[in-house]
Amino acid sequence: MSDITGYKVGGLFVETCKPRQAGARKNPIIFVHGGCHGSWSWEKFLPHFAEAGWECHALNWFNHNGSDPHPKNDLIQRGIADVVEEISLVAGQFDAKSIVIGHSMGALASQKFAEQNALAGLVLSTSVVPSEVGGAKIDVPVDFSRPWGPPPFEMAMQLFFQGLTEEEGRHYYALLCAESPRAAYEATRWTVSVDKTRVSGPLLVLGAELDVLTPPSTSRALADFYGADYRFIRGRGHNLLLEPGWKETADLIIDWLERSVC
């Protein structure tokens, strides 16, 4: 498998994995993690997609997992849409259009990026949805005066790691970081708007049967909102990237990319 290495761009720490073989596919993939997470959440996907021929870059939001604090706005002030800045810093390195694969909050940030930028393809995994789609509000307490979370372990297992064993959950729980209270509120009350008429190109939405944070009914509604392709994954939870069976999810995405983008 290809090796994962890291670099910095504009204060962001980015993990990258490049194909070993010559003749890599022209469109790089940018992976965008979710709230309280980091590039580590893509540790299984990066080498797998690189082996399939893509140059892969998993960014970390400002204030997350080795990235610098934002130079102007602290963690408390930044919302999900602000992560467009991070995606832009990575995408700006490439001549070809990027493929963006986003998870959870990062998938909503990816939609905001797609409002402003043409993409080769967009994949939304168990995505937080825009206000136009909405959903049942999640009554998570939020104090706007200080960073939110990480939530207690039992809540994190329920929200993030349903499909993992306790041992696996504790391993990844130790990697979680504090999140913006504004972003946490937006992600649980569905307050961020997206103009779907400005989002173009091939789009895939993934929903997971056991996901309680962004349930499959919400993911289905998101796909309908865009007129996008939709895949429902049985027996899986919110973190499709790390759960047993992650390879089947990755291969599903690869198959879709090969038919819809390449």
C-alpha cells in the first residue's frame, strides 16, 4: 500500500498519499473530515484510493490535528461554511479540478465549497444537511462562549462510532478535539443554507442505516434535494470511514467515480 506523509499549506496540516504506479488519474481527491475529527479519520481511505490511482489529500481544519489556529478568527467564532477557506487552500495547489469527499460537518462544508467552485465530483458521506433539507433537531447543549466537546465517551459512541467496538471507539475517541460551538449548533439545528442551483457536476450521497446523527431518511432527502445518486448502506453507522466494512464503502465510491467522473 502507498505510504501516508504530511505537509503544511497556509497553516494547514495535510496528510497525503500518492499512487505508486505511473499514470495517476488527473483529478486529485480532497478529503474533508467532520466535527471534532481530523485527517486521521481517513487513514483507511487514503492508501486505498491512492492504490486505485488517485492523488489523495486529507486536510485538517484550522485548530484541528496539527493545523495552526486561524490567523484572524478563533475556534469559537468559526462556522461550518468557514471551512471553505481550508478546502480552497488545498484545492488551490492543483491545475485540475478536484474531487471532494466530505464526511458529516465536512460534507456540508464541501457543499458550500461547491457553491463557489466547479468540481470534478462530490461525495457526501453521512452529511450534515443544509437548512433547505432540514431534519429533526438534535438537542445537544451548546455554550457559545467556549469550545464544544469532545462529548463524553458514551455520547461519542452513540453519535460517531456506533459501528466500532469499545476498544476501537476508545482509540479514536482519544484523537477527537474540541469543536466550534457555532459549528456544533449549525450541525444539530440545520441552520446553514446552500444554493443548490450553484452546485453542479456528479454528486453521490451516502446514508447509513444505524446513523442517529444524520439518519438515512435525512441523507435520502439530501440526495433528492440535489437530484444526486444515493447509496443506502445497511448495518452501518455514522463513521463509514472507520467501521468494519469500510473497504466496501470505499470500493462503492471508487466504482461510482470511475463511472461518473473518470
